[in-house]
Amino acid sequence: MSNHCPTCNGVIYNRRCKTCGYCGAELPAQLLFTAAEIEAIDKEAAVLAAFHQKQKAEIELEDLKRQLARQQPSVFSTSYFFGKL
């Protein structure tokens, strides 16, 4: 099966759209995603988005921990023993 429009031979870059992005011709059903394929793609995209959101939250938490650790006074600084001078 070719991923080209039968009318203009342009590449079909979105198999969800029922029309060709180049010439506007209606695409045959065999060139489009089925409803089941679209549903599977959407589910996979949702899983990936949740995974990336969790990773981002973990990275942000680690960054916050590093920032807080830098703010803690060192035991070797005078402010640790005597407060701010």
C-alpha cells in the first residue's frame, strides 16, 4: 500500500484526515487509519504523556532538593555556629 494520494501522488502526512493535504481530494478508506487504530494510537500517546509528566515531576523534585541543599549552611562556615554576623 502506498502512502501517496492517488490523485496528486503527494505524500499522505496525516492518515486521520479524510482529504489530501496537497490537493484536497478525498482519500480512499484503505489509506486512512481505522477507528480502532486511532484509539490505540491515542491510548499510547496518553500513556507516554503520563510517563513524561511523571519524569518531569521527578526531575523537578531532584532540582528542588539540590537547591535546598545549597541553601543549608555548611558546618565549616561561621554562620553555622554564630548565626548571621
